Amino acid sequence: MLSSQRKQQILTILADEQQVMSSELSQRFKVSEDSIRRDLRELASEGLLQRVHGGALPVSAAIAPFETRKNVQISSKRLIAQKAVQLIQPGQLVIIDGGTTTAEMVQLLPKELAFTVVTHSPGIAVALVDFPLVEVIMIGGQLYRHSVVAVGSAVLEAIARINADLFFMGVTGVHKTAGLTTGNYEEAGVKRALAARAAETVVMVSKEKLNSASAFAIGDLSLASTLIVDGEPDAEMQQLLQQKQIALL
């Protein structure tokens, strides 16, 4: 079998099984693990999968530039945003992450809802200017252009002074073994810190993010109190969420 044929079959297996292991692929194709690792390296360099220890996972489509991502799965993001808005109660302190799904959520907020928002996203803060009953606290730092959010030590220092009711977290990947992931090391650290300062963390998962992974781990699935998902996760994922006592909307 040619290497190109083998790589195409690896992608098919990955799509069906949501993860592949180098040792299993080596036995299946009757080639060395070195050959399989080379295949996975080449596929990863083309952006077709995410390599992890021992194998690979489906790569998240949510790592494209911000302007591109705004037009990906719009209907899916709006459905999730509608559910998310319903979780906010008057008077709460709510952390809202940056991202295209949270941007949709802000647009759907009731004008009569009075609460306080903490955000490290300039875009979210500006969008809330039109909501006079929402008090906005901006956290500043170094701008990470891909997600249009602030990152760095100044952000982490400010986060440590917050005790929030809810944190609406954006991610680029949600996977059974890889957990919650994103595409930037500093951003992953900020998301972890924000989750630690909230009584409940709500993770918003549009279709392209489920059963996929990115390079940097935010944390285990148990970091989330609630997952809002467009569509029904597979039985294995549902069982895992139940075991970890994560609510599924």
C-alpha cells in the first residue's frame, strides 16, 4: 500500500473512531510504528489531525482566523447562545470569554436584564455598550489577535480578585480523552484561571468543536459544570459526562 493511500485510510479511521493509536495502526497496516508516526506527522503538518502522545485526534476547525470563524456554524452558535442566555440571572457576576459563540450570546441578551460582566475581550465589552443595565468590567493585558482577547500576567493578576457566579468559556475542542483544548498556550492558562474563579463554568460547544482537539489543554472535561452542545453527543461521551456530573444542555 502506498503511503498516500495509508494516510487516507488513517483519516477515515480517525473520523469513525475519534482517535487513533500508533501501535494499533502499525498492526492494522503491518508497517512499523516509525512509518505510522511519519504519516501522522505529515498529516498534522497539513492541519488534518492533532497529534497526541501515542497517536492522534481529530483536529478542531475552530482554529481559523477570527473573521473566518465568525461565518462557521452560525446557526449552531446561535442555538447554543439562546440556551446560554437563559442561564444568566439578574444581579449575577458573569465572566464572558472571547470568541464567536460568546459574541452571538451577547447579541441575544434581554435589554431588561441587569447584571455585571467581567471580560478580557474588547469585542465583548464594546458589544455591551448598548446594554445600559449591564455593568462591564474589562480586564486588560497583551492582545492575542487570533481570539481578540487579552492574555498575560496582568490578566492573571486581575482574575485572582474575582468571585463570579458563571463563566461562559469558549474552547476550540472538546474530546473524551483530550478534554477541553484551545490553540494558544497563554490563552489556555487564562481560561483555566477564569474557571477557577467561577462557581460554575459553562462550555459552549458548536458542532465543529465536539470530538476534536487543539494543541493546548485547558483542562479535563470536569472543569465544566455544564456543556451546551448543538446536537446529541455519542453514547460514550454522554456516559462520561454523567460520570463526571457535568450537565448537558
